[in-house]
Amino acid sequence: MVTPRVFNLILELDSPGFTIERVYGSPEANEATGEIMKINTLFPSETHLNESKCGIVLLKLKKKTQDMELNLEVSYGNRVGEEEESRHHSVSREKTQTSTKTTR
């Protein structure tokens, strides 16, 4: 029996300087809102010899302004009902910051 790991996962891009032109690998994406991925129930991948097969999601971004700030946000519920959020903030290739928050 495989137990779900995550519920109601939403992955979004928030950026004043870019818009999402196209999302590849996520058929339920909504480029207009910045929503990259939405998964109701996420199960773990099978591991064989310490390797897992998985997918990739690619974004084609269109530059609107000179503002290079990118915020990648993920939120989801875990198996015990806690809501979790993680935000990855990037201004340039040299400076990145990640924060994680759990609420009950």
C-alpha cells in the first residue's frame, strides 16, 4: 500500500519583472495567475538502487521590466493536517534565500 505524502500542492511564481509565457510538464498550469502546478494528492516515487524516476517542469519566462526578482512559492497540506509553505527568493544568480513555514 502506498500512502500519499502531500495534499493540495500549489506551486506558484510571483515576479514583478517576469510573466510566465509557457509552462512545460504541468498540464494544469495557469500562466495568467502564476500557478505553475496544482496537485490534489501526491504520492512518493518508487526507488530502485537509490534512484527514482521523476518528471521536470520548465518555465518559459517573458521579461517585463529590469526587476530581476523571482519568488517561487509552494504550499501544501501534509498527512497530519498541517499546512506548509516554502518560498524561494532570488534576485540574481549570486543572491538566493529560502524560507519555510509550518502552520497547524
